[in-house]
Amino acid sequence: MCFFREKKGKSGRSFQPSWYTRFRWLEYSAAKDAAFCFPCRLFASSSSYARGGGVPRDTPDEAYISKGFNSWKKALEKKKGFPKHEETFCHRHAVEAYRKFMQEKPLPQQVDEHHDRVMTAKQVAVVRNRTTVGHLFSLVRLLARLNLPFRGHDEGWNLATGVFSAR
Ligand SMILES: [Zn+2]
């Protein structure tokens, strides 16, 4: 969460809300008086590097993930501040992962669709079972009405000898 409340650092500088416009990934913690990177906090993990080609090209930038960046004086410096973080492999990878995540269907919708598929398969089974049981009841009624046994006189292993065939 990014709640801004101006705090002056030791250098007399503070986080500038205008930075949000230029660096859309930026988030600010008033409690820690530090800046973080939203995509990196969510998607920069060692496992995500493995998918990117096996060997991590650089490690997650902890300053923007857990420690927080608060060198406000250097914030806009190309080789030390936000621009530097933007150029790191881990950041670009995290931003791409975040973009893909946002393009996917929302999780509740995925769960609903999965639920629908499961229900459909279940409903098919229920209908099939009801149909089979319905046929069996019809057969039993017919045999009862005609006063016929289920099986013939031969009680051997051949199931096809009676009126009721197991086929
Ligand atoms: Zn980042």
C-alpha cells in the first residue's frame, strides 16, 4: 500500500508523490519512510529466474523488496536510484510476470469455470446412473408383471440363459 505522508529524511529530502507518475511500479511506505517496487515484491523470486533461462542474471533487488529504498537524494540518479532499478533484469522480469498475471482471467473466474467443468462431468454421471437405474426398474416391473424369474433353470456360469441378460 502506498500512503503518502511527507517525512523529511536526514538529508532534508523526502519522498515525492510526483515520482509515482514517472515510475508506475513505485510504492511508498509511510511507516518505513521507504520506497518499494510493487512488481518486484510480488514476482521477483528465485524460482521465477529459473524459468528465464536457468541462471539468474542478477539477484532480486532487496532494497525495493524488503529493506526499502530511502536515499531520496539519489532517487532520480541514473546509476543509483529508481532508473537503475528499472534497468535490472529482476525488475524487468517481475514487470513482465505482473503484466501476464493481469492479463489472465481473475482467479474467482478461473475457479468458477473449473467448478462448472467438474459439475458438468458430475451431472453427466448422475444422468447416466439415473437412466441405468430407470431401465432396471422397468425390467423388474416387466418381469414381475409377467411373473417371470430373472434367471433361467440353468444356474451355471452362463449369464445369458435367463430372461434377464446381464449384457
Ligand atoms: Zn522492481
